[in-house]
Amino acid sequence: MAEKFIIENDCLTIGGIPISRLAQQIGQTPFFAYSRELIDRQVNLLRTHTPEKISIHYAIKANPFVPVIHHLSRLVEGFDVASANEMALALNSGVSPEDISFAGPGKTVEELQRAVAAQVLLNVESVTELHRIKAIAAEYGIAARVSLRINPDYNLNSSGMKMGGGPRQFGMDVSCVQEAMMVIRDNSEQLHFEGFQIFPGSQNLRADFLIEAQSKALDLVIELAKIAPGPVRRFNLGGGFGVPYFQGDKELDVASVGEAMHVLVAKAEQYLPEAEIILELGRFLVAPGGIYVAKIIDRKVSHGVTYLVADGGMNHHLAASGNIGQLIRRNYPAVIGNKVQGQQREVANVVGPLCTPLDILLNQGDVAVAEPGDYIVIFQSGAYGLTASPNGFLSQKSAAEVLV
Ligand SMILES: *Cc1c(COP(=O)(O)O)cnc(C)c1O
């Protein structure tokens, strides 16, 4: 992973700044640093390969750091949000409510009220939710914009986190769509139908699975469009583009997926001529551009095993500790940031400061020999980092965040 970054005097840089100087500038460790340039690179990679007609939406939950959202607001066509607070972040970035969609299986009435008032698109997750939206729209005297989130009968086979196929808390089963359509038809003053969302899974590195899922999603939407109360104006075909985290993971072949999307768009133009086709991505856009940096505060040997104790760990970066989404714990890519190669190397365990054996950043990692004062850097940390971690655990200080 270090190859994506410039190394100066054996020190990793991000945004042109050596991480040791960045630590001084921020005034504390641990911190997350995100690179504009590396985020741009991911967006450009997508633009190079996907049809011009595809809209890219950023799923804010991957990284809600405000400067990241604002940076992306100039690069993508819209945002997907999963809470009213994320909706507020999206609206504050200046993106039009027209291009904000709100998904999530547990939207509260208060959140639905705010969303209806803001006129963002609601990705409806159940027929009962549809009724709640209708009631709010009637009370407010405006039409709510709705799109049906469908739980398809298939899923993304190799997806790390399955979110469709079989029983799910997300979206509505295909068998419920007819009823939802009737509710929309019967309440056309309150419910403005715009289309469908299908999100079958996350963190997929297999181009063939993604291509198959997208093609199935299109076929399903073409079928459902036949019973829809109006033309499909938005077809959100999910995302699920993964990034490599572990040894042996290969980069997603974006060129292949993009090539298939040209075929997909041609077919969609024929059957869904009014539809904007939306690809919603979180981690793919932001994970590679982020690093987590903690300072090593102790070095000790226990029964022949070297431990480097850092000033942050799972409390800021649960995913890297292996305690979320991993069945077998594997190391995120990592280096000693100020000694990328180092004079000498060793095998060491890098742990965080918490009083729990779960707080591991690196298990038997091959790293430069490090001392207190050196920095451990975890790559692929721009998504599902700080806000996906138990910040309050053991009441340690929070990590800082910067966009450089
Ligand atoms: C989480 C989520 C995303 C983003 O997933 P990534 O793996 O980060 O790309 C997109 N859409 C929906 C509906 C989600 O729940």
C-alpha cells in the first residue's frame, strides 16, 4: 500500500507532508489523515471506465468528516445518507436535495418529517414506512419523493457483507412491491414515485460478481417498472465496489465492470428511457485515501514476542483491530511511518492502549524496528474508521482528523 504514497527520507508523506511533521501540525496523535489527491484518483478511475451517463453518489456513512464530504460534493453527482444527521451534512455541503437519497431500515418519524420537508428522495424500506411517509406528506401538504428499496431474491456471492437475498432487514421483498405500488397510486398527491434502489452487498472485489448483480438488478427493475405508477426516473443499482485490505486481495478490475456498464446503460436506455442510473459507493471512494497514525509509546518483550504499544487502537479503528466484519483476524497493511524501510526489520505485534486483548493493530507484522516516539501507520483507513469505532471505550482521547 505504501506504493501509493510518496516516501521522503524513509518517511511516509500524505498530501505532500511527512507524517511526522503532520503530527506536529495537528498537535496530537492519534489521527486520521485523508488525501484529496487519492480521493480524486478513485473518482477519476471510475470516470475513466464507467459510462458518462452513470451518476456517482457518495454514501456518507463510509466517512462523514465534513471536509471530505465538501471535497466530494464537487466531484460526485449526489449523496446517499442513512440518518437525518447525515442528511444535514449533505444539505450543508450545498448538494441539491434533488440529488440526496435517504436509506435505512429504521428511519424514525422525526427523521421522515425532516426528509419530507427537505424534499430529499426517500428510499423506502417497507410498506409500513410508506404509510408513515404518506401521513407526513399529507400533514405538510407536500408530495414526498419516494423510491422503493428492493431486497432482491439473489445476493452478491462473494460479498463481505451481504445485504440482499433471503430474509433481510433491508428493503422490501419483491412480493411486497405490488402492495407498495397500490399505496403510491392511491396517494398520488402525497407520494411521488421516482424509482428503485437495489443494494445487494458491500466490499466486493470480484468484477464478475458485480457485473452479474448489476445485470440482475436491471432485469428486476425492468420487470417492476411494468407495474410502477409512473416512469422510473432513478435507478440506484447499489455499489459494493471493494478495496483490497489483506494480503492476497486483488484490486477490483474497474475496467471490466465499467465495460459491462456500457452494455447495461444501453439496455437501460431502451427499457427505462427516463432513468438516471446511480452507482452509490462509500469505501471505494475514500478508503484508499486515508491513513490512521498512532504514536508508539512503549516497546517490550513478552516470552520472546516483541510488543509495540501505540497511543490508539481499536477505540479509533475497530476494523483494523479485526473486531468488525472479519471471521479470522488479518492485518491491515501497515508500516512504521517514519521508518518505512528502516535500518533493521523485525516481527512485532502492535497493540493499542486499551486494557483488552482485542486491541490489536498488527499481529506478527513485518515492520522496521521501532522505538517509542515512532509512528505506526495503518493504510486503507479512509472508510469506516473513526465513526465506525467505539470511541468511548475506556474513555481514551479521540483521534484527530485532517484532509490534506
Ligand atoms: C453502506 C451502504 C453503502 C456504501 O457501502 P460501501 O461498501 O462503503 O460502498 C451504499 N449504499 C447503501 C444503501 C449502504 O447501506
